[in-house]
Amino acid sequence: MRSVTLLNIYDHPITQKYVRRSGMAHAISVAYHAFHLAKEYHINPDSAAKAGFLHDIGHYEWYRNGEWDYDDYREYDIHPIKGAERAHKLLVRLGEDKRVAKEISHAVLFHTDSALPKGDFQLSTLQHIVHLADEKDKQPGNTHHYRAIDKEKERSLVMELDQKIEALFQKQQMTRKG
Ligand SMILES: [Fe+2]
Ligand SMILES: [Fe+2]
């Protein structure tokens, strides 16, 4: 049993405020990509989906009146840093295991190098996957941040991904027992 589901995260007002700002459709889509990549790379699909879902929760200042200022963004961006902290706070508040919350927070921090010093980082598989998942959903002109779907569809996609994660965990448990 997972102590926190994607639906718990989706329904939280902090998610609705900050994840919606950078695009709920983008967040859900990156969560799905991260889930599939986690299966491929044999890592925990739950942490991957959560990190994918929360990766852009740190966006803020350059978003004004519903529009993004990408000049400001390039100059001043720290969204991975802000996002890592926000995601961690939210997960801990919801009752997530603190080790998992730390791993997810790190994956948010390293999903892009826009706020990191120059250099080569040795990324963990989870961090690498979240970066790849984000890249998979990017669209020309950054339009992925504007893509929208209706809220009922959002919720049902989130619940569907929760079910996929549960099903995978059950299957893994059966294999272990068998
Ligand atoms: Fe990002
Ligand atoms: Fe993104």
C-alpha cells in the first residue's frame, strides 16, 4: 500500500495552485512518461510518477497575466530549486515516507540544469528518468505549458495512473511470492 497517491497530490490546493500554473496537462503527461520509463529502467514507478507530476511545481515569477516571459526565465530561473522544496514540503505534509520525499525532491532539483552550476553531474536513474520524461513532452515554443484538458479528464487520468502503479506493485509482489 502506498501512503500517498497521485490523486492525494492532485487534490491538494498547493498542487492546484502551482502545478496548474506551469500546466496540469504537461504534469500528468510527464508523470505517465516517467512511469513507463521507470518500468523500462526497473526502478520504483511510484516515485517516478510522483516526481514527474511535481517536476515543474517551482515555476513562479516570469508567469504574468497568464503569459510566460522567457527572457526573464533564462536570466533568473530557479524553478528546480523552488520546486524541490515545494514538492518536499507537500509530500511530507501528505504523509509520504521521508526518504521517498527526499528522493523525489532531488529528482525535481535535477530535472533540468537551468538553475544548476555548470559541470557534469552523476544523475541517479530516477533523476535521469524525470529529465527524459520532461523532454518527451516538450513542444516547440514551450506550448506544453499552455496545453489544457478539462478537469474531469485530468482527475480520471491521475486515478488511472494510480491504478497502473498499484497493479504493477501487486504483480511484483505475486512474482516475489511465486
Ligand atoms: Fe521544468
Ligand atoms: Fe516540464
